[in-house]
Amino acid sequence: MKAMLCKELGHPSKMVLEEVPSPVPGKKEVVVTVKACSVNFPDTLIVQGLYQFKPDLPFSPGSDIAGVVKSVGEGVKHLKPGDEVFGIVAYGGFAEEILIPANSVFPKPPMMEDKIAASFMMAYGTSYHALKDRAALKAGETLLVLGASGGVGLAAVELGKQMGAKVIAAASTDEKLELCKQYGADETINYTKEDLKKRTKELTDGNGADVVYDPVGGDYTEAALRATAWNGRFLIVGFPAGIAKIPMNLPLLKGCQIVGVFYGSWAMRFPQDNMKNTLELIGLYSKEQLKPYIHATYTLENAAQALTDMMDRKVKGKVVILP
């Protein structure tokens, strides 16, 4: 089989496409023929050695996959060869086949295209876990979403509206914010032109946002934290713009919580809770209440370009590799 390999850490352009042996499933594992794998920002970090964990070289990036079960290992009862599935892994999705723990994949709904299924788990799983489990977002509250046109950000905008919140979408261009409006944002902030704290306060009658969803980091984190309401919940989801140093008097003065969101680790630690959330998300999708936005698709040979476009902030919603 073919796989896009990271053999040395650095820019995605260093990756190479090579023939590698097909994987063999062990106990409670399955081998899936990959039909689609979406690109997430952590993929750009992992190939540079900048992510929370560092796989041994060589490895393939890619964590959000959809495909068909090729073979199953000992002890796998709920899946069989030929089943269409989707799910998340730590890495390995930029390949024609992938070895996955059996409890990390789910039957794919018949009405869901492969490229949609591969764009579903990381974006919606992260945002649903963040808003439901970590923030306990309530109807009538105000949700501020940074990086709102990206994969997880756009999912947070959609889910926030489904959960009854007033959603303020913040992004870096008017074009990106227009997409956010199409996905339900009530108000928008272009934080390259407007003062994020000041504008959030204006849009909330001076109260600030009850929940802040921050997958961006950098200088925007402190500004958004200063715009958080009393008893608010500030969700740390990611930090592609850099890891912020937060003045720790701010949570005290606002009586707010700073809450970490590490969806992948939570899903592995609590697979039954993740299954419950996933089934709820599939239910929303089946009712056409969720609609993943696919910005572009790439071949496996062009996977490095997909990562580069993600790094260069050229992507709205999701981009997908089609092996």
C-alpha cells in the first residue's frame, strides 16, 4: 500500500509518498481501507515535532478517517470486513490502509459521504465535548468563538446555535465571517480590524461572553479572556497562534473558569461517553441540522500541499485527502 510518510521533522514539503507493508490487525484491532482523511491543524504540528506527543519516525499524519473494514483481529465482534466506518486515531490516516483500535471507529451512516464522514469526528466531536461536557453551555447564554471559520470553529458555531446560545463569531477576514453567518452566527467580529474585547463587550451589553471557545491562542487569548463574563467558562482548545501567558488575576476578578479541552485524550479515556456524544451528533446530522463545510479535496500525492494550505490560513472549514 502507499502512505505519505514523515521521515524527518519539519515543513510538510519534506514528506514522501512510499510503498509500505499492509498492516495486520492484532487483538481488538481492525485494518481499514481509507477512503477519505481530513486535515486538522494538529497534523501540521505533528510533522514539525511541535505537538503534545511525538510519534517515532517514520509515520503518516492524519487522524480523522472514513473507509471500509478490510480485516479484523481477535475479539472484534461488532465489525466485519466490508463494513463502512469512520473514526479518529492519533496518526496514520494519510495512507491507503490504517490499523485502528476497534473501539475508535463507528459504523458510518449510509447517507453520509466518505469526505463528510472524515470531516465529522474531530471537528464536531471536539466542539460538542467542549460545549456540552466542559462548558455546560445553556440556552440563552452568549458564546464567543475564535477562529470561527476553521474546522472546529465552524462546528462550534453550528452546535452553539443548536444548543440555544447567541453566537458571536470572530475571525480574521470578512470573507470568513460571511461563511460563519451562513452557519448561524448572530454577530461577527473581524479581529484584524476591530478590538476583540471592546467589540465583544458592546455586543453583550457590557456583560461579556458566558462561554469563550478558543482554538487560536496567541494574543487573542488574553483579549478574549478580558471579554469573558462573570462566572464565564473559557475553553482552551488549541493555540496555533502561540501559547498565551495569562495574567492569573483575571480568572479571580471575573470569577470565571479556564477549562482545557483535549478531545482525543478524553475520547480514549472515556469511550462510552464518546460513543454517546457521537450518536447524538449523528442524530443531528441525520436531521440535517449539521452540515460540514468542505473547502477542498486533495489526492494523497498532494497531501503536503493540503497541510501547507492549512498552515498558511487559506482554509475555511475542512480539507480532505482522498487516497
